[in-house]
Amino acid sequence: MDSASTYDDPAPVRGHASRAPRALATEAVHAGRDDLARQGLHAPPIDLSTTYPSYDSRAEAARIDAFATDGADPAGPPVYGRLGNPTVARFETALARLEGTGSAVAFASGMAALSAVLLARAATGLRHVVAVRPLYGCSDHLLTAGLLGTEVTWTDPAGITDALRPDTGLVLVESPANPTLAELDLRAVAHACGTVPLLADNTFATPVLQRPAELGARLVLHSATKYLGGHGDVLGGVVACNEEFAGQLRKIRFATGGVLHPLAGYLLLRGLSTLPVRVRAASATAAELAHRLTADPRVARVHYPRLGGAMIAFEAYDDPHEVVSRVRLITPAVSLGSVDTLIQHPASISHRVVDEGDRRRAGVSDRLLRLSVGLEDVDDLWADLDRALGVL
Ligand SMILES: Cc1ncc(COP(=O)(O)O)c(C=O)c1O
């Protein structure tokens, strides 16, 4: 059983054994699986237990007390699925290694992950958040509506330091941002935050293209639903951070219940193993498509990050709703980061919940279309876009 590894191993799956650093591509296929060969296994087992037997309630009480103190994974057998799960822990270990952080904590979705961070900060009395637009529409909405009792100040990167208050608990940015692909100098942003933790949403770049923790971000968030899973068949979220923050997030996760299902944990771990290959291949195709779109007279503007990546945003002269309606190979759907190419109209879908004026001021025009480039052949994708763009 999977859990055997976490009981017997003094440096369980979460531990960072002392050994030479490994390249990202190697970590992607081996991290979170280091104990498997010793167990006589090749594929990671899936532990679906919701609870775990214990004939020693005193020991279980001590483990629960220890968890309540700092949120550290209790030593010994797991207690209950909401406290932690060995299969999910493998994904957390792997993602932490890829992002270069001490720990990572997985959640049921990207929004559950963001909610846990906000609640963890608010629990210490720091309810004020400074954020830079654009953000993913629902992240914007969560902050703007104050659904979790937080208060937000929106600013541009140059205004971050001035926006900080004694009760500021978090600075939140995305780079490249959803959906405009606007890029920030994360090192400069982290510097501007002073002692306030910076959360960088790294969903679009992935650790293959950018490791925000190395640039000063204390929290790195992913909608794992996107590139980490990579196949459009699993919802998840994760925060990579140091162990102290991770403990706070595990306590919030335990109390609020936004856990990642073990099957999702398995799929996300599997997704990580091909992440570098998928991101690099899709990025090469996206760079070529961005180039062709830029040269096309039917296209008014193209946004493609200097960093690279598999996302493109563009404005066509034709009605964006018409363009979306004409694709055949590309799927007209929200979300991103799958093996197949998706297109959507942010003003109608991903950023619909953002106030119209705020949306436009953040550069999300009514004409903007967002393309998530997959692994199809570049000429087949171009043929579909060429048809969708219509005649001049
Ligand atoms: C950049 C970004 N962050 C967070 C989220 C939220 O993630 P989820 O849909 O997994 O809750 C999304 C979803 O589209 C996103 O694009």
C-alpha cells in the first residue's frame, strides 16, 4: 500500500533527501516517486482511504495535537482524509520540487487554493490585500466582492509600496496575466512588497518557464486544472511555499475541507511527468501562431509574452463572437493548458464577472480573444484560425 512509504520512511515523500540537485525534466518524472522502487512498485499507488485504523487513541490524540500546533504532517499513519493523503502528498512533493520551494499544499481547485491563502492571512488579522489587474476573472471577483471578508486595493506595479498598510497580509499578481498576458518584473514586485508576502499565480508560465519563488515570491499558486494536469480532465489547485506557510494552509484546508481527491492527486502527479515536454512543444507552436497572427491583416493586435508560453491573446477586426463560432478543430471553451487547443472570449466568459469598466481599464477589451495552444500540428491549427478569422 502507498501509505507504507509514509509510515516507515523517516524521510517520507515530502522530505528532501540530501542528494545532488536534479534538472527540472528529471524532477518532473521522479519527484514524489523516490520511494517506489524500494517498495517494489513502478506506478504510484492510489490511496482512497477516507480514514485510517488506529488501536492507539493516545498516539492519535498526540498526532492531532501536533497538527493543530503547526499544521505539520503528523508522523505515523494518516488519521483522516481531510488531514492529508499519501497520494496527494506525492503530487505536493513533486510540485514543490519543480517550483523550488520547501513544501506545497494541494486543494480541490485553484479557487480553493486562493481562498485558503486569503483565509490564512485574514486569520492573523491581516485582511487587506494589494492586487494588480488583470487577474483571472474569479480571483478578481473574490477580492472585489470581499466574499471572504478581505478588503482589496487595486494598483499598478509602481503603486504597490504606497498601497501597503499595516494590515496588508498579501500582494497578489499574475504574470503572464490572464487574459492579456501582461508581464511583470516579479523580482521588482517582490522587492516593492517589503515584508508582505507576494503571491504569484504561475498558472500560465508553469515552473518550466518561470520559478517565481526564485524571484522573491513567497507563495506560488497554480490552477492545477490547467498545465499541471494538462489533459482537461482534472480540477485542482496548489500553493508552493515554505513549510511554515504550508502548515497554516494545511490547517485551513483541514478546517474548511477543500481537499484534493486522491484520484485527482494521481492524475496531477502523472501530468507533471510530461509537463516540460508539453509546455515546450505547445510554446513552440504558439510562438509560430503568434508570428502568423501578427503578420495577418485581419488581426489588429497580438499579445504574446516575452517569456514565451502556449497562450496567445489577440484582437481581430471581425466580430470576436463570429470568430469563435467558426472554429472547427479548435474547441471553443473556457479553461486552458490542455493537450488540445481552446479559444474563448474573456469579456463573455472567463472575465464576465469583472465589472465592465474595471475589465476594460485592465486591457481586457471587448474584442480580445484568448487562445490556449495545444499539441496539434501548427499548420492544422493555422488552417482553422485562417478560416475563423474570415475575410477582410
Ligand atoms: C490564472 C488562474 N488562476 C486561478 C484560476 C482558478 O482555478 P480553478 O478553475 O482550478 O479553480 C484560473 C482558472 O481559470 C486561472 O486561469
